[in-house]
Amino acid sequence: MAVQTVASTSNPAVDLGPAAALSCRECGHRVPLGPVFACEECFGPLEIAYDFSAYDTEELRRRIEAGPANIWRYAPLLPVPADVADKPNLNPGWTKLVKADNLARELGVTGGLFVKDDSGNPTHSFKDRVVAQALEAGRAFGFTTLSCSSTGNLAGAVGAAAARAGFRSCVFIPHDLEQGKVVMAAVYGGELVGIEGNYDDVNRFCSELIGDPAGEGWGFVNVNLRPYYAEGSKTLAYEICEQLGWRLPDQIVVPIASGSQLTKIDKGLQELIKLGLVEDRPYVIFGAQAEGCSPVSTAFKAGHDVVRPQKPNTIAKSLAIGNPADGPYVLDIARRTGGAVEDVTDAEVVDAIKLLARTEGIFAETAGGVTVGVTRKLLKDGLLDPAKTTVVLNTGDGLKTLDAVAGTGLSATIRPTLDSFREAGLA
């Protein structure tokens, strides 16, 4: 396979593995690999196009299975150099796929229910996957500062990855994020800047900064490095299928913020099919949103192809993106696979967090409450088949969103005597 190289200020020839070019998702126009994210022809979003033609299926399967227990086992399918595992990074991924039998009984699922629990990543969210990809692109293009706009989890992931790799970090967040996420982002020592406004305001600011001399030499993981960053979500699809014994799940429920995670999971499943690593058969993808920020769900239910922005108002702040960049592509995938996009109230989110914790011992952040709550709603409405294998994503740790369940506490307060214990009805 020919090696694709790109210009870099620090190294004139950087290997990005099977990545061949950047391709526009709208018009198909291709450009060389570089730190760009919008098509010069139609301003559509760019994504990585690959050359997998040299791979033999069984050899590739053996190579993956012999790889490290992190996302770099899939390096042959990612825009990273072959020696990526030897570089200083956080090595995220290969998180647990929990067979959730207790939750399945509670919900009436008979075909097998699994929770892909990404709270086990280094900074306790799936964002470590996408940042790892962006970091490698940042190295390739000679950046020394890593930045992002974030609803919380990404800020922590960027700060940690930059610290490990020796990069400077400067990240931007809405000023009113959950305190737990603020602390987890700040502790890594980079600059953390609060912007007065919501995530969409933060994102607009970063788009302006990237075009200003003040932002020169900065790698914004979800702006000029976005095509590479987004590919990290594919590894969720790869891991789920490998952990299921190299087979596709029948149904998968994915939370929606920008929508990129859902679209890249679909891309990953399609790649596994084309490479012959899994059997080609139908699968259904469902999207999950909080009612207080549900532009994609609203568009899906109305039968629209265009997603109209909303002003977020929900406790699920990690999903509170009112103008999701990948919203239209989410609609396409949900409809193509026979799925749906649904939403739940904040009260239902909290109840679902407690349900998952009570049944499986998994303490999810609010985004996980959204996926479990939507799964329950889809089952009730007959949209999700209880007799089929279903995977639900939990993308972060509940310790980051303690405010959501702040009313949870002591069962009782007793004197240190057996009589007091019995009087409390605990015997």
C-alpha cells in the first residue's frame, strides 16, 4: 500500500497509515490530507477517505486480535502512523461491553442487552478516543497547542492528552458547566477559559479564533482537526463487534450531541462489513437526545431533512448542542437503517441513571441516562425489538454529573445500637 505523506513544519514526511485523502461528504471532492475541515468547492464537511485495498481479511483479523488492549489495535484502520502505540498518549479504548441481564429483565429485553461502558477511559468518557486521533494529527501537522470548544468531557480529555504528550492546551467551555467537569478539565494544568453563553456560542468563538493570528499554530480538535478527531468514534463500532465475537449488533442506541459519534459508528460498521470482518446483515441505529435539547429528534418526528437549531435547556449538558453539525446525517442513517431518533425529559434521564446503577452497578453521567431512558421509551413504543441483540452506549462517568442525582442520599440515620437498626426497619 502506498504511504500518504503530508507537509509538516517539524517533519516533511509524516505517515498517516491507510488515510488517503480528505473527501467532502456532500459533493465528493477530494483534497490532500491537511488541517482543513470544509470543502473548497461546496463548503461541505470533510472526512477521511481510506485505501484498504491491500488488506487480507484473515491477516487483518489476526493483526487486530494480537494488538494492544486499546484503540491502537485498530491502527490499520485509522489515520495514524504505524508506530502510534509507541508514542506518549493515554491509550484509551477497549472498554467493557457489559452483558446487562438485570437491566434486560427490568426492561423486558429477551434477545440480549449490552452496555458499552466508556466511563472506563482515562478521563472517564468516550472523548479520550476522539482526542487521541486528533492528537496524532496535531503531531503530524506540527501543532504545539491543542484546543477545543467543549461541553465538559472534551475539555478534560484534551487537557489530559496534551499533558501526557507534552503539548500546551487551551480549551473553551460554557461558563456554567457542572463543577465536577470544570475541576476535571482544570486539574491537568492547561488554560481553561469560560465563555459567557452556551456551547454554540463557544464553538462560534473558536471558529473565529482559528482564523485570527492569535490562533496560528493551534490544533482545534473539533475544528481544523475535526476530520481526524471524528474517526475516533469508529473504534466504538470496532470494539462492540469484536467483543460480540466479530458480529454486528442487531440494534444500537447512541446519544446525540453533534451527531458525529452516531455517524462514525455507522461508518465503522460499514467498514467492517466491506473488509469482511463481520457478516453483512441488517442493523438498526437509534439516536437519543434530551427533550431540552432535541433538534434532531424534533426533525425526525416531523419528517424533516433539515435540523432547526434550538436553545439548550437540559441537565444533560454533554449533549447540549443546539445546532448539531452532523444532524442531517444522523437523520439519514436512522431512516436508512430503520431506526429512529427519540428524546426524554430531564426527570426521565435521572430515573434512567438510577435504573442503570441499581440494576447493573454502572453509574452513568446524564448522557448515559439519556440513552437508557430512550431505550426504555423505544421499547414501550414498539420501535425497538426486545427479541434482538441490543447495545446501549454509556459515554461517561456519573461522578462528573453528581448534581443530577443530588437528592440521592442516606436510607436512614440510626444510633449505633441493634434496637435503633430494627426500629428503622432495616433488619
